[in-house]
Amino acid sequence: MLVRKYKGVEYRVIATADGQYDFEGRMYPSLSMIAREITGMRWSGPLFFGLRPPSNAKTKPSTKKGGGR
């Protein structure tokens, strides 16, 4: 079971054996569709439910050597 609190409301999603997701008694093929249902905006479902860390906008400089020119 996945649990996510958003704007003070706790949402629960159950992953089913056939790879779908049960949210409030309805079946969804992806977590992203559920995240959009909850927020009204496009979201990465795995990111919204904390299954994937957010990508960091600030990255370390490349340590590769060589020009490529």
C-alpha cells in the first residue's frame, strides 16, 4: 500500500497483482494518473508517491576528460 499526504489529506493506493492500482475503489493503469487525479496537475506518479527521489537541478560538473570537439 502506498500512502501520500497532500494538502492535509491522506491518500492510499493499493498495487494489484496485475500491475494496476486501486485508488478509492477505481482501477488505474499508472500512479501518474492517480497523482493527477489528486493534484489536478501532471506529476510523475513514482515521484509523487515517494518511490523515486526528485532529480537535483544542480548537478556536479562532469568529470569526463577529453574534448569531444
